[in-house]
Amino acid sequence: MTQSEINEAINAQQSIILDREARLTATDYIAAKIAEGKATKAEYAEKIAERQHWRDDINAANAEIERLKALEPEPGEPTMPEGGE
């Protein structure tokens, strides 16, 4: 992979993380309702499972970013400094 391809792949993973974090934030009310006794886990079982899937996606994306950062870019293309785009 070239440095550009690595950077593009990292950006794609970061987009996934931002999307899943937004979905989690939008459904945080569920935990509050359950904690306050206004709802049960059974009522929100499907959404709770979906939230776990989003957390799994975030963990997988973070692992992929770490893997991509460890790659050596193909020779011939200048490398970008850490944090550069």
C-alpha cells in the first residue's frame, strides 16, 4: 500500500468510528430509562444488541487503524509526517 492508500484507509476507519459514536450518543437515553426504571432491558433488547454491535465496530476500527499505522508504505512515494495529511 502506498502512504496515500494507508491514509485513505485510516480516514475510512475514523469515519466509521465517528458514525458509530454518534449512533451510541443518540441512543444513550435507553440506559437512563432502564436505570430509572422507566423501561426494561426486554423492551429495548433489539436496540441494546445493536448498540453492542456499534461498540464492536468501534473496537474493530480502532484495531484496524493501529494495524494500518504499523504498515510500511510502498517505496517510491514520500511519507507524510505523523498526523499530516
